[in-house]
Amino acid sequence: MKYKSKKNQLKDYIKLEILNGNLIDGSKVNDKKFFTSKFKINPVYVDQCFDELIDSHILESKSDGLYIRIDEEKKANIRYEFLHSYINDFLESLEDIDISLDEAIEHLKLRNLANG
């Protein structure tokens, strides 16, 4: 799997919390201290992540903190962003073990049949 910086891990964490329904439109985001502790990251990087999420209109800054601003279209875009990332990681991993995409698809079909 491709290495992700702590900043990208933090952004992915927030996006996955949105996709999993743990953060919904209007939810207040945990404070900076929560993220510095969870990701062992410098507060400056947390601020940079927040700024990037504000710029992408996923977070909104208010006087009392940061809030999620998400609609179904943004959620769909986030979902497809993850899908493409996972597919790229999968394809790179296939190359690492010298397995073709066709062979992997056959294994996936068999696995799907076995799992019902």
C-alpha cells in the first residue's frame, strides 16, 4: 500500500467518518488537540489539513469551532475518490506480485461465488 503522510491520513480520517455516518452535515469537528494526539502530528499540520478541508468546502469555520458541511454530491465525490485510490493501490499491488488483472478478476469471481 502506498505511503500516506500524516496530513493525508488525517484528511482521510475525517472523510471516512463522513462516509460512515459518524460526521454529518452540521457536526462539530473534534478540536485540534484530539487530532494532534490521535495522529502524533504537529498542530501546524492539523491547521493545514483543516485549511485544505475548508478550501474544499468540507469544513466550515465558525467562531466556536469547525463544522462539517457536506451534501450528497460531496459524499459521492469523496466515495469515488477513495474508490479510485483503492483501485490504484490494488493494481500496483498486482504488479508487485506479477499477477495480471485478468487473473485477479478470476480469483475475485471465485471468491465471490464461495462467499455466496
